[in-house]
Amino acid sequence: RNVVACCAKAEKSRRATGLLLDWVRLSQKGLAEKPPVSVFNTCINACEMCNEEELTLIVLDTMKETHETEGNLITFNIALKRLAKLGNYPACEGIIIGMLQGEVEPSVVTYTTAIAACARAAVKQPKIVYEWLRRMRSRKVQPNVVTYNTALAACIDGTMEGTFLGSKIAREMLDDVEHQLEEGEQEVELDIYRNVIPDA
């Protein structure tokens, strides 16, 4: 596990994947335990960073065979990160629908990544961003400062509608900041995933 993690950290995706596949073969022969899903996620992330799409698919298929699962929250978030970089917001929605169907509850990172895809699209999508904010709240997932910053970036599209939605989002952010300050600053500093207060 440590060697795979070191290879992945050094962006040696082929080496990390080779070690993982050797580990899987050993487990199939009963000479080792199955590699946990977290190790598959480490390899998938390394493959994504190195733009090794074919390797990513091999690791995903091997994980499916080994654990009879499409993955966990981290696996889906890694896939979303790749799509967000490409600005492929419809595919992000498809992944999140698949997660919900597979009873994997999206996190603030999941929704923020989907919002990032709208900000990186060839034509920014402020309407879809606002819908994502509504959906995440409906599932009791609160936006944080990164979510709001990303959503506001998607609203800078030069249209009146984008400006209007941006001001609405900014108002909601300030309401959340006020609410968070009422809860007390000590708790705020401890939880980066829940912090709404803007940084520098």
C-alpha cells in the first residue's frame, strides 16, 4: 500500500498500476489479501493526474471485478474532477445521478466539482450552478467557501442573467456567513468543509 501511494504521489501512474495489478493477481491465488478500494482510488487519481485514460479504465474494471463495486464516494469524486477540468457539466450530472442510484451520497466536494464544470465550460452555466446549489441544500449538504467562490466564478459570463444569479448567490453566501458566525468561530476554524467565511 505504501509503495503504491509513493508511486502515485510521484505521478508514476504506470508503476503504481503495475504494483496494484500484481497485488490483485496474488490475492486471486490466495497469496495476499485483496487490495482495499482506497488503493484503487489512489491509482485512479494518479492515472487521472497523468492523463492515462486507458489505465484509469483498467483500474476501474479491475476494482469492479475484485470488489463487485463501481467504487465509493472518493472514486466518483475523482471521476468528477476529470470531467470538471474538461468543463463537461452534463457528464457530471450523469455521474451524480448514478451515485444516488447506487446509494452513494454526494458530499460538498462532489457538488463543488460539478459546479466547477459549469464554470470551466466553453459557455459558463450560471443557471445550472444555481440549480446545483438548490439540489445540494435539498440533500442537506451545505455549500462552503470553495463552493461559493466556484459558483460566483461561473456567474461571471458577461450576461445580465449571470450577474443577477451571482448577486443572489452572494446574498445567500452572506446569510450563511452570518449564521456561521452566530455558531461561534472556534468550530469554524476546525472544519474546512463547513467553513463559509471568505478567505483572503
